Amino acid sequence: MSAQKGRDLLVKIHDGSGFVTLGGLRAKTINLNARLVDITHSESAQAWRELLPGAGVKSITVSGAGIFCDGASDAHAREQFFAQNAATYQLIIPDFGTLTGPFLISELSYAGRYEGEATYDISLASAGAISFAAL
């Protein structure tokens, strides 16, 4: 198995005609979550925890940070944030798969230093069913 380049992990937003990569992102993190449903009771073997398979709530959170480029994808993401619309995103994890579905932008922040570049941070939260396609 070979190592993967971090820059190949992509966050794309659907702009109405297709998926476009969110520009300027240097760091991206994708968290797949599944809440557990504890069904342990007084008759559980030796008091070991028991979990109910398939009963928990699944979610995905995405965070990213990068250079603010003020491109078309940035404008579309900004519009979705202010409208609090669930836009369709595509998350591409190299040699793993593609996750596609609705996400809400839960955080969008901008920063800049006097003698430096303007940066932004973005956080997404899944807002519905997410499909997975293996690569």
C-alpha cells in the first residue's frame, strides 16, 4: 500500500451545474461518526457493555483551512452559509472512496495578517443521507 498525498483529499460543492473544488484549502479533515446505543442491563454477561447494532445516528463532519482565493466556489459556499441551505457536497478520499450528500456550513471564518495572506476556515455538518462509492 502506498501513501496518499493530502492535497488529493478534496472537498467539492455542487454549484448547480456540477461539482467544483473549494479553492485554497490546504488542510482538510473528514470525521465519520456513529453514535452508540448502549443496551447493557442487569443480566448482561459479567456486566460487559452491550451495543445495539445499526441503531445509532450516523454523521459526518468536515473541517478545512486554507488561503482565501475569492473564487466562484467560495462565493457559492458563502451564499449557502448566509441562506443556511443544505448544499450538496462531494468528499473525495484518495484510494478509499467518494462521499456525496447534503451538508450545512456550521462555521465560516476569515482571517488575515497585515503582511500575510488572507485565510479562511470552514466546517460542514452532514444534513441528510450520505452515499458512498468506493474508488
